[in-house]
Amino acid sequence: DTGVSQNPRHKITKRGQNVTFRCDPISEHNRLYWYRQTLGQGPEFLTYFQNEAQLEKSRLLSDRFSAERPKGSFSTLEIQRTEQGDSAMYLCASSSPLAGHTGELFFGEGSRLTVL
Amino acid sequence: GQSLEQPSEVTAVEGAIVQINCTYQTSGFYGLSWYQQHDGGAPTFLSYNALDGLEETGRFSSFLSRSDSYGYLLLQELQMKDSASYFCAVRFYMTTDSWGKFQFGAGTQVVVTP
């Protein structure tokens, strides 16, 4: 399977705990995005990498959220001191340099977080 | 501000035609994309309009009018499997405020009935 891979697929945690999600993009894609989606809403932009550089981070994003893409391949999204409001589906997407001209992102199946 | 607005839900019968509108209040973007998402699934790319006009991909067509700040997705010959959420999205130009992120609308739930 050469699609975007995310794990874990499901995570249940207690409030105050830290969680980390991993995303493996399509191998030739240099751009990687993290989105958050809650029920009945569209994907909400969190952050965006081009290779290993984090180019943009949502201004609405709490400092408890951090993301890395150390070698320009896989990425991790960490949420510290989780709150119940963090419960959502966390989606990763990747794109080729041509995405600006094709409009196409490739999404993973997501990591569903439930904070008790 | 930068926002994309879509109707929340559309219901239609099998075989019908459905048009999902997307109006936006932004400028400076490469084009308008459309994605489909089934319950519990990942969003999947359907169509893209870089230029004004109609793009046709099988039963699905998409349209963009930058002068009217408006686009739509047309679903023809509806099938039960088309029941899903549909999102419009734009990728913004790189500016001093943005490095070219993709922003999505809230989505339209399409319900296809027998």
C-alpha cells in the first residue's frame, strides 16, 4: 500500500495525558499537512510542512500542539495535557509539488482521539 | 476574512441531479477543489478547477466563476453510493500571511434515497 498511513487509528486517553500521532506520507510527496475534523465539520487546518520545514501553523492552535517532520519523511503530531475539547479525528494529508496546480491532497484514514 | 460556505445538507432520489454550491469570501487562490468523504472514511479528491468554467469527470462536474466568487459540484445520475459529505477547498497563494495552505468548507451531506 503506497497511500498515506496514520497510526494509531484510535486513541483513548484521560484528560491531562500526552498523545502522539504518526503520519507516513506517500514517499515522493514533499508536502505534509495536519488537519483536525469534528463531527459534521470540514477538515480544520492545523499545520503544514514542506520537506522538513514547518511553513505554517494555525494561529488558533494551542501551544499544547506540536508537530515535527525531522527528516522530511514521516511526521508526528503531539498533543500535551489533553483536554476533552481535543477529541476529534486528526487527519494527515500529503501532496506533490504540483498540488497547487492539481488541487489534490491525499488523505490518510485518520487517527481518532477520545479524551475522557 | 477567508471562508467557504456550503449548504449543510441536500437530499435527492436515485437517478436525480444534485448541485452543491460553494461561495467564498477570499481571493488569491490557485483553484477550487472538491472532495468526497464517506462516514468513517478519508476525504478523497474528486475534481479541481484552476480556471473559470466547467470540468467534467464522469458523472461529476465542477464549475468555477472567480468573478462571482462561486463554484459548484454537479452530481448526475445519483447512486446510493454517492451518499456522503462533499467539501469544497481552496489552496491560497503564498503571501506574507500564508504559505499556501488548503482550506476546506464545512461540507454538504448528500443523502440519496431510493
